Amino acid sequence: MVEIDLGTPIGSEAGLRRPAVVVTAGRILRGVPNVVQVVPLTRTIRRSSAEVAIEPDDTNGLAAVSSAQCQHVRSIATARIHANTGNVGPVVLGEIREVLGLLLDL
């Protein structure tokens, strides 16, 4: 998990400073890319099939239940990352990957 700044949103986009889950493949991250793929989080829980609820715990750094907005997956410059805040773990990451696969028809 990272803290990112997406700037001013337009319409229903995710924006502003918020936590996000990095979903870029590990083999790509080992190459120290200057762009990564992220799924932004929100504390607004919508119960949407395009979102994955994440409970706060000792490893993810969240202060409240949050929702991974898979419908807002995007590529960002690593300069937009302000801090590494934790880890969602393999179960939640697997759920996010599954939803992304459905959304992107992969």
C-alpha cells in the first residue's frame, strides 16, 4: 500500500491524496519502473461488485474500513507516491486481481 496524490478529480474519478494498492507485477517492480499501476482506496463503502472491502489491520496501515476502487485502476508516475504505508496481504490482493480480471475481461 502507498499514499498517492492523484490531483484534482474530474467527474466521478478518484482524486486527491489517498491510499492505494500497487497492482504492478513483482517482476516489473524489481526493475524500478518510473510508472506503476494502482487501485485507489476510499472510505466510502458502496458494496459495488467493482470494489473490494479492506478491514484495517496491523499490516495495511488503514485507520478505517476502506474500499479498493478497482474501476479506477490507473497508471501513475512513481513521483505521485508519497509514502509506503503497508501491505494488504495475499488474500485481499487476490480479490483485487480477480475483480480487475473481470473488469478488464482478462
